[in-house]
Amino acid sequence: MVSWSSQISPDAQAKRYRLVLAELDGILQPDGTMHPSDAAALRAAHAAGVKVVLASALPPQALHRYWAQLGLGTPVIALNGALVYDFPLHRQITGQSLQPAQLRLAMDAIQRVAPQATVGVQYGETWSANRLSAASQEFIKRTGVWPKVIGDLSHDRDEPAYQLWVEVNPAVRLSLEAALDHPGVNLAYYTEPARLVLQAASASRGWALAALANLLELPAHQV
């Protein structure tokens, strides 16, 4: 494997850039580990004074192992840009959460179209599920974090929710997509396992990076 970062000189980049986004999903190997040369390049950039930000479709719990492995002190961009999370402070920096009305519409649609579906809701560093499916148990194994609620999700709406996912039965896939297609939300699929993901349409890695740069008072040309 030829690492994309093997062509980068951290010393040269440090003179121009102060904040760099590293797309974690694109540099993880099939076994879930990071290629050694990618890890070395990111550590070198960090040592040169560049703020290296990991970005991923993963929730923050699943990002922690890579963040800790690299020894980074910067926040991470999780859930496809819906959440910027700071591990040292264990708090959400900023994000684009689903509105309570959007969450209610989604829950009602799932109950109507796919009442037997497994549903998960991702918050900041916690999550909830209506039942423990194979996908839920795999997530627990991967992160070591159990859901704070297992069961009825209808009353668990006080905390900002950044993502809702549904394990999709192929027989109702198109019907469920249509039922969940509302203004202000975005639908996407994970491939392993296949599950439909819903989050705020305004969420993106670009938005999250720009928001983080603004908080750090860094000009765009240094990002």
C-alpha cells in the first residue's frame, strides 16, 4: 500500500497550514488499523505544530482509539460532520443536531412503515437503541460503550441527537426512505452493516472544519 501522506513534507506544510483535516475512513485498513506510514505522517505534522483533526462517519466513541494512538490534542469531527467533539474536555464543541420535530417525524414514520426495525439514536458521547441487535452488539464490542437506554425511545428526546440509524429490511427499504425524506434531513447508507442513517442536512465535514477553524481563530488560508 502506498500511503497518501507519504508524499507530504510536514515541515513544508507547517509553514503554510495550521489546521489539517485527516479523513480517517479513507486511511483505515480492512482490519480497522491505521497504516503505519499514515500514522507517522500525522504524528509528524502534529509535532511540527499543525493541528491535525480526524474526521469520520464514525461516532466519537469509535474515534477515540485512533485519536489516542496518534497523541492528538485537537477535537475530532464525527458523524459525517454532524458533531465536533473534544476528548480532553469530554464535551461537544459544536454540531448540527436533528431538531426535536424532525426526530419525532422520523420515529413516527419508522413505527408506521417498519415497526420491527432496530433503531439507534446517537447523542454526544452516548447512544440509545430500542433493542440489542447484531449491529448494536458489534458497536458495543468496537467502542466499549453500552447504550444508555435499551427499549422505548419515545421519551428520550431531551438531549440533542446528531444521528438516527435504522437497520433496514430490504422489503420495506424504498417505503422507509420515502417516509423519512423530509426537508432539512439527509439520508445515507452504511455498507457494513447495511443501515439507513438520518441526520441534519446542514451537517458536513466542510461545515464542521470551518466552524472549528473559526473557534480556533484560524483564517481559511491556513486550513
